[in-house]
Amino acid sequence: MGIVYKQSLINTIILFLGFGIGGINVLFLYTHFLEESYFGLVTFMLSAANILMPILVLGMQHTIIKFFSSYQSKQEKDAFLTTVLVLPLLVIIPLSLIGSLAYQSIATWLSQKNAIIESYTVFIFITGVFMGYFEIFYAFSKVQMKSVFGNFIKEIFARVCTSLLLIGISFDILTPNQFVIALVVVYGIRTFIMMIYAFSVYQPHFSLRIPENFRELLNYSFYIILAGSASTILLEIDKFMIPQIELIAEVAYYAVGVYIASVTAIPARAMNQILTPITAKALNAQKMDEVDELYKKSSITLTVVGGLLFLLINLNVSDLYLIIDKPSYQVGTIIVLIISTAELIKLLLGANGAILTNSIYYRMFFYFSLAMALSVIFMNRWLIQLMGINGAALATLLVVFVFSVIKGYYVYKKMGLQPLTKHSGILLGIIGVLFGVFYLVKFPFNPMVNILCKSVLITLVYGWAVYRFKLSEDITKALTSLKKT
């Protein structure tokens, strides 16, 4: 088993395990052990820190991955790594000084609607620094082909620590205030552990020598900052903007709905670890037939798996909220449907993003990301005021749909590639019909029994339909093998 395949497999397992632990935290521990306002506060803080992070570290984690292998001697590599460690300080130190002078103004602005934010504003900046340097040290290890430990620390460590802290609240060991501070400390410890590991796999000798391609580094980093910021804004801006318009508890309701819906995206996150390098290799070799086949296969396969998850989530969501047993959170039911629909649209595009970012048109990916970020800010401001947290979800869906169509059209015009086939239409029809039929099916049992019964029925009917129409070659082979056993 090759090192890349082996680490991809382990990383996929870690991803699913981390998602499961996160699900326990978000759906049960947060909702039962932490006040809604503090749950909303934590969600807001982490989202704001994520938005700030690319600016604080100048996108250096991406710069390491792109340029490290281009240096031949250890002296050159050490000078480069010293540079990427020091450069973020040229942003962090001045911003911390400006922030300390203007702290009250910033805190007052952020807490206009929710006073609870004011006392915790400083932790947004600190958490952003911790997140940024974690990614830098993680990149250190990735360029040494050592990604598993960093992925474990990123996906598992913080979530397990969060579980323990939430349990601490339930036993009155911690107050909500202490929990928030302890969570920031966890992110600091996570970064420290990653630093120790990174220096253990590669120990640089710190050098004041400036790399010869320093200007190129800065140009690339500037581009990456903008692209990274735009992508992060698209993912996090809704949770940042809701407290500026609504009560902060609404962020908690929204976060639970989004987390449930994000299950639909798991196939893409898992497959992209393999899909992106394969797409890049085919594009570099100018094997456009191979790229086209990959584009179509990834689209239908991801949509088949994501479509099943979409049905299982939305057709069981009412019973799931009954299990959560927090009536105030049930307002997120419609959010689950809207966000999972947006994720399904992304899956339908298959390798769209990988094709753009690895082609000669890679700059357009940045422009699309920037336009999406600006659009989602405007749409959130308008629709949250109009519809509350449902408006935030709808803003995401509208922006994803419109720009998915635009990006798909751009790839088709420039490269003659598109992911859809007649099977795509049949699959969407099956998903629509099953959603309509099973939405009317209600079981009178315990919520967990209801979910089990309905899930088994949906999976059997959906699996039969996918196999009957041979919608995905890969999945048909898998089901045939399963049938033979």
C-alpha cells in the first residue's frame, strides 16, 4: 500500500470519527449542558476567528506546501521556513497593538445586539492566531509526507477536549465563562502540540537569510490571502452575521441545523483527498478524455451517496429533534433542508473545483470565490433581516446555486467539460419522488425506532432504484459484489 493511499485512507477514517464526535458535541452535549446564549457565543467566536485567520498568517500554510519542495538545499529550506514563521508576526503584532487601542470600539460594535460578546472579543483574535499557526505547523508536517498525526490533532483532539469540558459543566466543575476560556486554551495547546511534532519531523536551523524568490512568495501569499479569505467568508459569514441582527441564541439553533445538514457533504470531503491529485495529474498530462470521465463519474457517484444521505437526514429530521429533546432547537428543521439542498448541488458538480484550481484558468477560481463571498454577505444582510436564521440558510443556497451554474458554464465553455448525463436527471427524479413519498410516511413508535424503520425502507428502495437503472458504474459494481456475497 503506497504512502499516499495509506495516509488518505487513515485520514478518511479520522474525518468520519471526528465528525461523529462533533455530532455528539453539537447535537447533545452543547444543547443540554451549555446555555443557548453561550453555545451561540462559542459558534460566533470560532467563525469570526476562522474569518480572521487567513489574514493573520498571510496564507503561509499554503505557501509552505507550494514552495517547500522547490528548494534543494537544507540551508534554503531553513531560510524559507524561518521566513514563513516570522512574516505573520509582521501582521499579528501591529494588529494586536491597534486592537488594544481600539478594543472598546471593536467590542462595542460587535456586541450592539448581544452584550455577551463584548467581554469575549479579545478571544476571537487569540483563537485566530492559534488556528493560523496550527495550520502553518501542520503544513510543515504535510510537506514531509506526515499528515496523519496533524489530521488527528485537528479533527479529533479539539473535539474530544470539548466533550470533556462540556461534561465538566454538567458536573458543575466549570462555569460557562470558564468553558469558553478553557476552549481557547485547548486551541492553544493544539497548536503547541502541532509545533512540537512539526519540529520533530523536520528541525530547521533558524536563519535570517531572505529566500531568493521572496517577491514571488509575497505575490503568491497575497493571492492566497484573498482566495482563502473569500472561501472562509462563504463558509462562516452566516454564523458571524446572525448575532449582528438576531439574538445570539439563534446562532445555536442555526449551528445545530447546519451540522445535521453537513452530513450530506461527507462523501465530497472524503473523496476530494483522492480526487484532487488525480484530476491535477490528468490535467497536467493533457488527458482531457480522462478528466471528462472523472468529472462525470465523480458527479454521479457523489450524488448517489449524497442523495441517500439527503433523504435519510431530511426524512428523519423531526424524529432526530425529538431525540435531542430541546424544543427551541426545532426551528432548525427548515435550515437542515435548505443547507442539505445546497450541499447536494455541490455534489452534483463533482470535480468542478478541482478542475478549475488545477487548470490554466486557476485564477478564475479566486474571482468566483471573491464574487461568492461578496454576494453571500449582501444576501445574508438582506435575508436575515427579512426571514431570520432561515434567511441565512436561504442566502447560502441561492449563492451556491447561482455560482455553481456560472462555474459549470465557464468550465464547459473553456474546456468543453460538463458533469451531467441522462443518469443525473434520473437520479434527481428518484430523489424527488422518494422524498415526496416518504415525507408522508409516519411511524407511531419511539423516535429512534421510527428513524431505524424509515431509514431501512429508504435505503432498500433507493439502493434498488440505483441498481435497477445502473446510475453509477462504481456503485453498481459494489452492489453486485454485495449481492453475490
